[in-house]
Amino acid sequence: MSQPVRPAELIHKYYADHLKARRILFDHSRQVTRRALKIARRLKNEKSVNLQFIAEAAMLHDIGMINTNTPELGCFGTGPYLQHGIAGREMLEKEGLPQHALVCERHIGIGLTAKEIREQRLPLPERDMLPTTLEEQIICYADLFYSKSKKNRGKEKSVNDVRRSVHKFGAEKLTTFEHWLLMFEPELS
């Protein structure tokens, strides 16, 4: 039987000398984790959902931000913030956590297709980065409601705010969000 993942230990490992970034990451990740677990607990009666995995992966979904050049978050790496998902994937794969790593890569927005990456010339590997498992979708959905930006840090976005931000990336992204909303929090639709 494998050892349980200890997200706090991994975050401390990579963020030991980055107190501001660590605090921002912990605060944001706790918000996302709370919402994701609330959704997962409700769905557990109808679907097979791994609560332990959600708790771990939601806490680690943004771990790669430390490798980006995002000074307002206390991060002084080299890549643009958009690359925090692939950076997190690389970090967690090295830690022997391939499933957790996929959550990092696939949680950006509502997910990205290889076609979107190519057509928008995004600084990412040209491959599909879409949440495919129920757990990945729950974490991706929960993340949409919380920002790490200084202006909105700690605040929960309204459903309409999320709709507006998602719609900027196309009607199909909004359709995915609406589907998740009905599946995960129908009382908010």
C-alpha cells in the first residue's frame, strides 16, 4: 500500500524560502479544497469519487506557480504564469505522483485543447490538457471560483462572475462550465 500524500510537506519543500508565495498558495488551495470536497461528498452517494485524492490534488493543483515569474504572488521563476500547470506536473511527476501531476496540468481555466494551444500560440506543449476524470473536473470547477490576484484574493466569485470570465474564452468553455454547474452545484444555476 502506498504512503499517503502529505500536501503540506510538499508545499513546504518547494516553498521553504518563499513565505509570501507559500501563504498565497495555501490560502487559495484551502478554498479550492473545501469547495471540491463539499461537492465530492455530495456526489459520493451517486458516483464513485475518491475523496482522499481530491483533498490531496486540490491542495497541490497550483504548486507549479513557484517556477513562474509572478512577483505579485512572491514567485520569481522564469516562465509565464500560464506555465504553472505544466511546471506543477513536472514537479509532482518527480515526486512519484503522476495522477496528481495531471490535475496540475489540466486545471488551467476549463482545460485547453492542443488546437487552442496551437492557434493561440500559447507557450505550452501542444497537447490536450483537459480534465477527464470526475476528480479532475471537480477540482478544475472549484478553482474557477477563487483567484490569487491581490485584488480578489480570499474572495469567492459569484456564478455570474465565473460565467463572464469563462465566456471570454469561447462559448464551448461556457457550455462546459454550465454542465459542471448543473452536475456539481445545481442549486446555484
